[in-house]
Amino acid sequence: MVFIVVAVQQGLDEIKAGLIEKGFEVVDLETYNYPIDAIVYEGNSFQISYVSRNNMPEMTMGKRGNYGVFIVNSLGKSIEEIADMLNSRYYSPLF
């Protein structure tokens, strides 16, 4: 697994705990002010104002530099499904 920093929306405590258990570094979406690789939120809309330039990885940072921030809506998804999405950076397998 590639080291991934995942910012999780406030109130998604079960998802935070599950992702930590699976080895992800999990931070709070609303307060973390450093580069992140992915965002997990829940609901019908995402508050883009939570993402600042400080959250965007620089082109040369880490193993996954130069790709932006992957955003996952956790609504109706299991921890396993979310973890698979984060690891593959795909919403579903391409069969």
C-alpha cells in the first residue's frame, strides 16, 4: 500500500477508525492545513472551501506527487470499499 494522508469530514468517526485500522494516516478535513492525498466526506454536496492551497500536494512531493486530491463520497459505502477506492484511486473496477 502506498502511504496516503486522508482527510475525513467531521462526524464520520466510524470511517476514521476503520481507515486508521487499515493503515491510512487520517486527519480532520476541517482543520488540517498540510498536504493531503484524499478526502472522504458524506452527503449530497462537498464543501470545497475546506480545501486550501496548503492541502494540495506539490508536484515533487512523495510517491504520488503531481496528481491532486482524490475525493470520495462515503454515503452507502463500506470501509472496505472506501479503502479499495483510496488504494486504487478508482471509484469502481474497470472490467
